Amino acid sequence: MIGGLIFWLIVGAVAGFLAEKIMKADMGLGMNIVVGIVGALIGGLIVEYLTPFDDDGGLIWSILVATLGAVVLLWIVNKFKEKSAAR
């Protein structure tokens, strides 16, 4: 159980950091981890429903999927911020 938690904290931190750089955001380590873990859930859903892959690809695959989801999450958050600022 502890190993799984540590795994997801590492994946979340790396994916959040990569998404932060891709989306040119400015977040701290804590938000990177949160965005990365939520991104892993979103990315997992995207990969499950839109691709024929049925892969437990390990660390690198997990980071790629989580980064995809984190980028989507940050994109959605930015769209909501833009919409709120326009009002």
C-alpha cells in the first residue's frame, strides 16, 4: 500500500511538472502532484475509451498518460478562467 502511494506521488509530481511546462503554468510541487494525480485519472479514461491499448506499461506509460490528462485538465481550467475574466 505504501509503495503504491509513493508510486502515484512520483507519477503525479512528474506528470504535473511536465504539464506545467507544456501549458506554461506556474504551480508549486503540491499542485503539480494534485494536477498529476487527477490528470492520471483523466488520462486513464481517455486512453481506455479512445484507444485499443490494453497496456499496464509501467512507469513511463503511467507518466505519459498522466501528463496527457494533466494537460487536458489545465487546458479546461484555463478556459474557465478566460470565461470568468471575460465577464
